[in-house]
Amino acid sequence: MRHLPMRVPRVIGRRALGALTTALLTTGGLAVSAQAAPAAAPDPAPASSGHEQLALTPPMGFNNWNSTHCRDEFDESMVKGIADLFVERGLKDAGYEYVNLDDCWALPERDADGRLVPDPKRFPNGIEAVADYVHSKGLKFGIYTSAGTKTCSSIGFPGALGHEYSDARQFADWGVDYLKYDNCNNQGVDAKQRYTTMRDALAATGRPIVYSICEWGENKPWEWAGDLGQLWRTTGDINDSWGSMSSIMKSNLELAEYARPGGWNDPDMLEVGNGGMTDTEYRTHFSMWSIMAAPLLIGTDLRTAPESAFEILTNDEVIAVDQDPLGKQGEVVSSEGGRWVVSKELADGSRAVALFNEGSRAQRIETTAKAVGLPKSRGYTMRDLWKHSDTNTTGRIAATVPAHGTVLVRVHADRKWAQYPPAVDVHAGGDTVTEAGRTVRITSEATDLGGTAAHSVSVALTGPDGWRVTPRSATSARALKPGATLATDWDVVVPAGTSTGDRILTLTARHRTHSGSWLTSTAPFTVRVGVPLPAGESALSDADPLSATNGWGPVERDQSVGERGAGDGNPITIGGTTFAKGLGVHASSSVEYYLGGACGKVTAQVGVDDESGDKGTVAFEVWADETRAASTGTLTNADPARAVSADVSGADIVRLVVTDAGDGSGYDHADWADLRVTCT
């Protein structure tokens, strides 16, 4: 299916359609399996479910799928352990209330009466007993099934198509408070029809059950699901990678107009703590889900989660943005150059503002109070929701944001703004590209963004171990008036023998508040260190990249992408031709190499890898510094390898980009085969 990439080795992923194993029969115009013949249904419920007051803020809780899939650790003990931790670790107090089961909780076959049967190995005491335990903790309980003949697991557990009323009654009798209703094995039946039937079945039980429509965004559920359920999936499944999370986030951001109290765009569950991203990326994940008013369903096994995950997941100030009763989803203010500004109107008239850096290096992001929707005011109070500190600003909102990071602030017009110290923005110029053994000049700036003076201002620049940093101008000022800047020049010596890659230096500014305390502002600065490529023609896959980002799994050298760990790919094969050299990537992807102005041409044979079968749609681009030097347009699995040649004369950096061609990244395994560069 389109909504998930293909896993490698070549097996169908969780959301792929299961093969039909039984003959189909037609009942009332609907195709259903012989094993899923519908039981007699009560009269349909009226269009109103009677539970319009459900989920007036986005649901918060837990779902096991992201951390366990169908593995053995998904069982009664785990579910009870999560409920215990919700209470013990303050998650319940923070607002998390649903403990939800995903796929694989049942046996593959119904009983003789057509009822679902809990797996006795996983749930020896049955589902009702687990629900009772969760309820005893003051929490709510959720369950999963699919709007098809089978669920999404390749094992093929019973789906609810044709059994909607009996399954809904069974769920209600067990004490279910939340239903995730998936989309696999749907036999081509109209999505709105299938999801409406289950809405009516849930309403007929009389029990208030939050209805999560997991239709993957295939039929634009945001346009119709608000009349059926409380949340609707807008995308395919998330996975624990930067490429997956950021791609889903950008798709969901486009749908702000559809979110409202009791009806939420759902970009899928949280991956915070599962280990595939950095803490900086997880903070972005949590910040952006919150500013999008997305459901916050923890997808990690909290019994083994790192402490950093709890720190992120229990940030009550960020949660308050997500749970704001006005129910607005944040809207994009700007996104130029991967510098995103997203603003969310809050019930008290303030704005939550996310400064999100999509790029692979630190960037300064700036906006204004007017641009984010605030009224004109002499001054504003600005609260950093991760630092938990207040400053004042006359309207400028700015920060240098680390790669893949997000600064999240809450800003409001405030007559008492002057009681807070001024915000001081510290940053340096654009990225510096150099080589080992060289000295580079960097200029930093510390600027007072507030309406009061910043006193006793000082700045410092520190580099990695072994780097020598020397100031060449003043590093302190007695005071900075509002709007004034302290500029400092620095000479930075890159040690000989430094390998290729980005190195992060840290700029720090300190200033004293009127109460005598000190405030510190920090900003990362990237120095890009390159190693010259050999003269003549060589394979780029033999060189170390400056940077590499990939949709799923790491970029692979001389093999296709495997989506999981390094080295798990297959031979690069496009249109039946196998190539010994090249890069295997997955859209969306970007790989950069240092050229140092000494290379003239980059060539490759590009296309969708054969392992994607009859799926996959991508586009390739070659960038020489900031100039696009070559592009292929859209390529599909049906296209043979396409020759690409790009003039990169004089460029310091070549960037190899693969996009999803605008239709999502499912199965987008792409190859830069026989990738070569010619240098002097």
C-alpha cells in the first residue's frame, strides 16, 4: 500500500493489505469474507452519536504498537505496567488517561458465535479484566480493530467489517473507552460507508467511546470524519526516524482549518523515547504535535524508557499548548529555507509560537508579534516553554535553533512586560565551510530584543576539544540599550587531521537582570570541515559525506537502503540492472559531499530500486552550493535507470536530494547508482 514504505528484507509491512485467504461473498452490496459474514444488526443509530462532548481536547494516553508491534512483550503484564507507571511517574497528573491496545490482542479466529476471542497467552484473564485494572487506576481503556475482514497484522486477526454491531457491543461490555479503527483488508468498500457503520454501532451501545478513525488520509477524512469520530489519521504510519516524523508533520500542518474541539487531525502516535531520534528531535516531535493540537499517545514502552523521555512527555507547559480549550491547530506563518514559524492562538489571547529548524545545521529563525497574530503593544512577555523562563520583547521573536530543533515560546501583550528581563538573541553568520588546519573568522552578535536595557553583557565562543578560539574584538559591554548589538570577531583554528563532517561550536551570552540575577542565552554555530577528494574520477560512495539525512534508516553505501540498521540492504538494482557502486536512500533524503571548488562534474544512474516492486515514486536533484545543477522530474518503478550529469564547477558542496515527488514516501527506495565525481 502507498502509506507505508516497504520493509527490507522484502516483506510486506504492517499496513500492507493481507492476501485474501477466503472466498468472497456479496452481502447487501458489500464484499466481505465468508468468515466475516455479518451478524444481524440492530436498526442503525441516528446520525448523532449522543457523545458529541467527547475529546474536547486532543486525547492523551498510550498505545503499544510503536514499541512492541506483535512481539511477545505485548501482553497483560505490559498493559498493567503502563497503567501503574501513568500513576507513579506523574503521567496521569499530566493529563494522560487512555491505555490502549493495538493489533494482535485477539486469536486469529472468532468463536462459534462469531465473537472475538482474546489471546489466552497474552491476556489469560481476558480483556475485561485488563480494562477493570486500568479503570481502577482512574484511567481509561482503549482497543483496536480494522474496518476490514482482517486487521493489519500479516497474521490476519479478525476485522470488524460485517461484524460492526456485535463487535461494538462486545467492546462496550468489556468497558472499552476508545476504539482505534484501522483500514486494512477493506475489500474496496467505500471508506465513509465503513466508518459510518461503526460510528452507528458504537452509538447503539450507549457507552461513550472515543472513535479514532485510522483511514491513513487516503480519502481525505478531514473533510468528512468530523461527523463520525473524534480524531482521524491524516497520514500513513509514523516510524521512529527524523524523515518519517518530519514528513508526517509537514503534511498535517496543512490541515489546520479542520481541527476543532471534539475533532482532531491525527498525525499518528508519539515515538519519544524509542531511540531512533535524538532528544533534540524528540523535543521537536513533542513540540510540533502539541502546537498542531494532535492527540498525544505515547508509543514507547515506559517500563524501559530513558529518563529523558519522561522529561519530555511530562512538560506541563508544552502539554498545555496541546490541551488548550480553544481547540485551534497551529498555522504556518512562514517556512522559507526550512525555517518554520508556526503560530497557535490560545484561549487566553496569547500565541504559542514554534520556531522549527528543518535543516541539518543550526539556523537563526525570526518572526514578529504582528506576524504571529498578536495585537500591537508597547511590549510583550515571552515564555520559553522548554527553559521555563520569561523575558520581554518589543515584538521581535528570534532564536538560533539547532539542527532539527524547535524553540517553543508563549507570547502575549502584557502591560507588565517590563518586570521581566529583556530577551537577548545571540547568533553568528551563516555556516562556515573549511578544511583541517585552516583558520576561519567568525563574527557573533548579541542583540537586545526587549524594551529594557541588558546589563553586564558578555559573550563566549567554545569549540570542540583541541580547537583554538581567540576573540579579536570586545567580548563584553556594560549595557546594551534596546535594539543595540554587541558584535565580536573570533579566529577559529581547525586542528590538523580533523575528519569530514559538521562540528558544533557554542555561542553563549550572559546578562544581568535588574534584580541582580543572571540570564544565559546559547546558540549553536556550525563549522563544516571537508577533506578534498582525490584528483581524477572516483566513486562518491567511497568518500565520507559531510552530512546525510534519510527517510527510513541510514543512507547505505554500495547497496540499497534497508530501512533499519546500517548494512541491511541488497544489491543496487534498477530496471533489472545491478550496480556495484552507489548510494541507497529512501525519500526524503539529502546527502552532502565536500568539493572545495576543485571538482567539475557529478554523474550517476538513478531510479527506484527494484525491491520496491510495482510501487515507489521519486525525483532526484543535484545541487551545487545553492544552485540546482540537475533534476530528473518524477521517476517511478516502471522507469529504467536515468542518466544524470551535473556541472558542479567551483562549488564547495554538492548536495544529492531525493524527494517523494509529492505523493508521500511509501516504498520510495531510491538509488544513486554508479555515482561518480571528477576533480582536479
